[in-house]
Amino acid sequence: MIRSIKSMPVTLIILLVTFAFALEPAPVAQAEVTLDVSKLTCEQFLGYKLTTSEKIATWLSGYHNGKRGNTSLGVHGLIANAKKLRSYCTRNSQTLVMDAVGTVLGKAQ
């Protein structure tokens, strides 16, 4: 015979709720990865497995524009510059990516 929830002992309800939470998957902890961009080569930039080259290019753009004192963000320019950087890095795989940014976008102050 099926009993209603009202007739279940409190301990059984607590046990069921605890069991339900135990079955919920625990969040997977991800290690923080730090990337020293000053040592990153174009080859590594293009083949990086921890993040995409687009995300690195976005960071590089912000860094480069910050050095120039430019606080404007042109989305089309960002995409175009990322393509230029990838193209340059394809032809110059051993160049440091920071040097490649200076070549492609011009030297920062």
C-alpha cells in the first residue's frame, strides 16, 4: 500500500532529501591556468589547447590598445586584426606573439 507523504516519518523524508542531493553531480573543479603571453610563440598561439586563439587575440588587442591609451573598441576592427595576427603567425611560427602584435598592429608606446 502507498503511504502519503504526511504519514512518512520525518527521518525518512530527511534521508530521501539527503539522498537526492547526493545524487546531484558535484561541480567539476577546474585548475586555474596562467599563460605568460610574453613567452608565447605564434605556433603555440595558433595551436593552443587551453583556450582559443580568438580569446588570446582579444586579450592581446586590449593589452595593445591599453598601451596606446586607446579605450575604444571597434568590433569589426578586432575581428580583422585577429585574422591579420593569425595570418602573420601562420607564416612566422617561431616569432613571439607579442612581437607579432607589434608588427601587425604597429608598435605600442
